[in-house]
Amino acid sequence: MTARVSVAPQDPVEFPGEPRWLDADEQRAWRAWLYSAQLLMDRLDRELTHETGISHAYYEILVALSETEGRMLRMSELADRCLSSRSRLSHAVSRLEERGWVRRQICPEDGRGQLAVLTDEGFAALEAAAPVHVGSVRAHLFDQLSPGQVEAMRDLGETLLRHLGPR
Amino acid sequence: MTARVSVAPQDPVEFPGEPRWLDADEQRAWRAWLYSAQLLMDRLDRELTHETGISHAYYEILVALSETEGRMLRMSELADRCLSSRSRLSHAVSRLEERGWVRRQICPEDGRGQLAVLTDEGFAALEAAAPVHVGSVRAHLFDQLSPGQVEAMRDLGETLLRHLGPR
DNA sequence: GTAGCGTAGTTGAAGGCTTGACTATTCCGC
DNA sequence: GCGGAATAGTCAAGCCTTCAACTACGCTAC
């Protein structure tokens, strides 16, 4: 993490000069954010996987598909929505195909493209998993926060998204 | 159904009946948090790995060791501080050992235990990486936020940690 | 029509992570 | 001391992700 190690006055190319180290308050804020984010994601993923056999990554794919007209999306569009690389998504869809939850279909408008289509079995699996996931998010996130904190969380997230966000 | 082996000393969550679904505001807050957290972590890890060849996971191990008296820790203590499983840490330390940055040492007080010790080379690698990491955290996090937002971030993180947190 | 380039998506190898089993050691009650 | 339970750590198998090719198609200009 942000160790306060002193460094020789030699300039690394991209980050020249002595960096502005984090002060004690920033340290504390950063660690609290990092630890809580890691623990929360880990917890949600574990509970979902354990109760339903669906990892959070797979869950996001199923959700993204279920929210579209026709329950289908181009592979790259799906990858973008899931914050996933093309390659990663391709592998993941292959594994979902093996489970019978998604199938591939050649895209009519663009011969290069593929459509990932959510099957009825896939939708049923999602329906079964959704209450578990919502339960976890409530228990470990919303039930722990005041309305003001929820508001702050949204504000924080949206501010960061404006900087990091999809282009 | 599932055996539900609870690893953490925490109540397993029950998911009875119809869940309390997220309303539109909660949805929005949740997605903003989730996406921003994923993007930020991904960004920090990528920049660090790209500039220094050290992944964020390895960086955390080096930092944890560097902050202790004697720059050494028991394997399990190190795993806890890095939010890592024992197995994962054991693998990671093996790879850090191959790089010459950490070495294992039998624990004098407990024959079962191992100490992970940060070498001088490891400390030097950390010194070189630290400015890069701090630069990323500043650029993508603190430079984007107002003082009030930083305060809110700390509050949020600490509130969640009280619920999820270690022991 | 075809050359050249950009885009969409897949693939395979390499390596990291997780799970569960396994060894070795210590602790504790007798 | 001794036997059983608990603890520390490692290891192997399998899954997942990444990276760097690679195939296939579309678009534009000549």
C-alpha cells in the first residue's frame, strides 16, 4: 500500500520528483476504502457462489443479458457492460454455454459479430440467484448505512466514474 | 442443501421469502459504488504492474512486511493483514522468494511457524514502486475528490469495516 | 475486384487463485 | 509422558484471467 519509504532523488519517468505522500488522514481514508471494498466484494461473491453456484462475474453477465430487449447482446457490448476484457468474456460465455444458460448466435447485421443470448434455463438460474444476491447486498451494505451515507456513497461513486468511467 | 461451512465467525445470512428489492436510488448507488470500485482497483493494479512489475497483491505483502519491526511477520499474520488466504499467501511468498525479495525462516518460538522476512532487495523494490503507487492513488482518487468527499469515503469505509472487518 | 487496414471475436499457453487434503508441530488434560 | 485436538503451513488439481497471436469479416480507395 502507500508505504512511507523515502526514495532517492532519482526521477522515475512517469512520476517525476518526490511524490506527494499521503498524510495521516488520507492514509486512513484510503485504507478504510480499500479494505472495505475488498472485504465487501469478497463477501458478496462468496455468499453468491456458495448459495447458488454462480460467481459474481457470471451473475453480472446474466443480469446484463436479462436487461436487454430479446435478452441478447453483442459480445463486445456485453464485455463493456461487465467491465470485462473481450477475451475474458469469451471464455466466460463458453462456460455459461456449457451450463446451457447462454448460447451464441451469429449476428445478422454484421458477419463478424456474435450475439450472446440468454436461454430460459439461464433466466431461471438468474431468477433463483437474484434474491440471494439482493439479500447479501442489503445485509452487508445498505443495512449498515444511514440514508446520508448511502447518498454519499452514490456521490462518491459517480464522481469517480466521471473520471475513470467508460470514456 | 449446502453445508454452509462458515469460515468467518459471522452469522450466515438467511434469505427468506420475497427479498426487499433495491429501489431506483439504491440501485443507482450500488452500481456507482460497484463500478467505481472495480475500475479504480483495476486501474491502480494495472498502472503499478505496468510501471514496476509488481502487482498490487505483491505490493501489499511488501508493505506489510516493511512496516514491522525487523521487517518480518509470521505467515498467518501476514495473510490476515493482506486479506489473503493462507494458501494464496504461501504461493505468493514462494514467488516473491524466487525474485529474492522475501525469504522464509523457521520461527524460533513455534516450530510449526514460518517467518516471512523482507530482504534488502525487496525493500529496494518497494522503495522504487511506492512513488508510482502513490501517484496513481492521488491521480485517480484524491485529486478527484473534495475534502468533504474524502471524509465521507473514510466514514463509509470505516462503517463497513466495523461490520465486515477482521475480528 | 482486390489490396490494405481496421474491427469482432476466439484460442491456447502461462500463470495466479481456491479448495480441500495432507504433514508437522504444539497445546492440553490426564 | 501420552493421546487427541487444534494450529501452521504447504501442495496438487482445477478453474479463471491475461496476453499475444490468429481467423474472419467489413470498409474504403483505387
